Amino acid sequence: MNPLKEKGIPIEKQTKSWSEANVTPYNKKEVHPYTRTRVIFMNGIEVEGAIFSHQCARHTDDMELKKMLALTRRIEQQQQKMINWLIPGDEHVLAVTIGYEQVAVDLTAFLARTEPDTYVKAALDFALLEDFDHLYRYANLMNIVMEKEAAEITGQFTEITIGRPTSAEHRYPFDDVRRHYDAQSADFLTKLHVLTIVAAEQQTMNFYMNVGNRPEAMLGRGLYLEIGQVEEQHVTHYESLADPRASWFERLVLHEYNECWLYHSMARQEPDPHIKKIWEEHLEMEIEHLKIACEIMKDKGRKDPEEMLPKQLPDPLIFESNIEYVRDIMAKQTDYNADGTEFLPGEKMSKDSRYREHQEKVNKGGAPSDRVIDEHKKEKGKDYRQELKGPHPIERFRK
């Protein structure tokens, strides 16, 4: 499929009434785990689209460009609300949080498995093990607070156990900045992957910034506080991979093309007919948004966007189980750390590194992520896990 060759929905026919936009949410007791992840994920994609469009508008004095950005942005804000409104109001914040971390694990693993650039793949693998551990920590908190097993939400698709321990993830900010790809020579799939993971991690960061103070108990507030700071690290980590030298017009086209690719991907695998229809309709809308962005690039950027776009959409992005892949990366890289722009085994970090000094500051008095596990062991005799493929791949984490 080449979205530029498809018809789409004319922009003047995309505005919905309030009753049309106020969609019926999914049933939290019946929803497929990956339908939940797709909803959380695509909400983040649309939030990124809106944020980028606003930033673009703030950096131009071209009135016609501002108007066209406002037009497409209004529709994308409508799309974002329809998607976000699919999450039911009676779904507990912790349950939604488990969904967010399942998105992080299976999205990152899929992107890493299919990423053509070795450095970008290394960056994905590195942060994968951290989000994997976040799922474990929140799952233990849920079991304490709600007496509910996170596996009821994640199903049999994603394991829940120790990754790179969250308390070990806190690095000095300099060590979260990465080398960027070259926009002129990078594989187009790499560009889509980086934009996609930035949007997903940014949405998780924003979510924790807003809901992290909702728990009443200090135990839960502390965990959201700590992991919320790691999500800030992850956004820095991923956004620095993108080439900042690309023009605003190139980035605008990339955003719209990415949304076409992702809506097409979500529609291909969605079992819920109500939600599948939304993915399909939004794809038709995004086809028109892409065409508008391309015309803007031709007119104001003096460049033919088809020179940078592939002839057809890449293979779909799939939400699927990645247990074996995650286990393999855990076995090889759990002890990895970052020194500047490089990833290296922990034993190669110097004893007087920035990392060790920063760790002493933030973990002074203990880390909330460790406290949650200690509290779970105290109350229930052991931590909560769902190890579907046998014992933990690292022996010291098997008890």
C-alpha cells in the first residue's frame, strides 16, 4: 500500500459531532491485552502529533502554514480524544499503568527485532530491560494495593519478573544523550522506529507526570515518582537518536506518514470490530493529512517529499509476544550501563564514574522500587512474578 495513491477522506469531511467523537469504551473484563496496548499506544502517537504541530506553528511566521497546521491538528486532537476515550473510567489507574508498561515491553522488543541500524537497535535493547523491570515493580504494587494479579491484564503474552533493577537505572543526565542517525543516509524504517518509540515513551512520561500523585499511600507515590524520572531519561535517550538537522517540513511529512503506517498496522491485527473501524477511519483521515503535508513541503520546503518516502508502507508493526527475545537480551545485557553515548558491561564502568556519584545521591535512604518488592515479600512471603518460560535467565534473580 502506498498511502499517497489512496483516496482518503477529504479534510472538510473529517470533523465529527460530539456524540460521534464520544465513543463507547472497551469492556475492561473482556478486552484483549493487545487491544488495550494498541489503544494506549495510538493515543501516544496522536499526542506526539499534536505537540509537534504546535511546536512547528510556534517556529514560523507564515500565516498560511499556521492555518494548515491548525486545520489538521484540530482533527488529530479529535482522533486523540476518540482513542483515549476508549479506556473506560472504571479501569483503575494501576491497571492502565500495567497496560502502559506492556506497551513499552512488546513495542520496544518488536522495534529492536526489526531495526536495521545497529546503534539504534542497541539503544532499544538497552531501555527494553528497564521498562521490563518497571512492569514487575508495578505488578507487585498492584498485588499489594488491589489484591489483583497483573497477569489478568497482560495475559500469557508478556512475562513479569526482574529486568535491570529500577534502582540501578538512574544515570547522570549526560549519560542519557545518544548519537543521532544521519537523516540523509538512514534507512527510512529507522526514522519511523525512532519517531514511534519517542512518541510512546513521551506518552508514558506524560501519563506518570499526571497520575503519579493519585495513589494515597506513600509506597505507590514513591514508585510513580521514581519510575516517572526514568521515563524522562528514556525520552532523552530516544529523542537524541533523531537527526535534528532535518527540516520542519521533512519532520511534518514523517509524522503524517508514520501515522498512516501505524493505523494501517493496528487495523490489520485488531479483533474488536468497533475499534478496528476507528483504526480504519483514522487511516483514511491520515492519508489526507499526509497529502496536505506533502503539498506544504513542495510549496514551502521546495522539495519533493516522494524523494524521501518509500514506494509502499513497511511491513506492519505488530503487538505480539516477545518472551524469547526479551529473555535473550536479559541474559546478555542486564548488567549493561551507559557511559556517554556508549553501552557497555557494568564491570567496565569506572568506580569514580558520574553514575556512581548520582546513584549515591538519588538512592540515599533506599529506592521506592526496592521498597515495593520488600513490602510484597513481607506481606505475602515472596515477590509477584509470572515467568512463563521457566526460571529467570539470570541465576542470581531466581530467588
